[in-house]
Amino acid sequence: MHWRRKESQAMAMHERLINEKGDERCTGERARKGYVPVIVGVEDECSEKFLMQVEFLRDPRIAELLEMAAGEFGYRQQGILRIPCDAEYFRQVVAMVAKHR
């Protein structure tokens, strides 16, 4: 039962930007306090939008993803932060970060 609680906590640390109808939200919406919006994916068609807790940006695993983003898009990205990796891999990394907090 303990692992289920950890898993649900990890899922609460990031969430997909969708509304109750299942439609993606407009990227112009403001993120909740303490969260940063990110677009994750290798191609535009396969990308997903997430809200990630700001404190996760300090974790070395997330920092590695940010270095990948800087290598592909540069350090001066405009708008929502883009991370060029598979969305499922991103979920796994965030779950690991949440688990070790």
C-alpha cells in the first residue's frame, strides 16, 4: 500500500494540461503558483504539456533534461519551456524525483 501512496504523490507532482472535457488547455493560461509549464516531446505532433513543481528544477535528473533542452533550443527559449524527450520518459524521471524527496 505504501508504494501506491508514493505513486499517487509522484503523479500529483506533475499533471498534464487538459481540461475536464479532455481538451488541451490554451498555452496562454497562467500556471498555478509553484509550478512551471513545460512542453515535453521530440516532435510537435507527439508533444505533451505538463505543469511541473518549480522545486523539481533543482534536481540533477531534471537539470540533465534542461541541458538537453539547452543543447537543442538554446538557453534563450521564448514562451513555455520545451524539453526534447519522450513524454513517458519524462513521467518516469519526475516519478523518481518525487520518490526521492
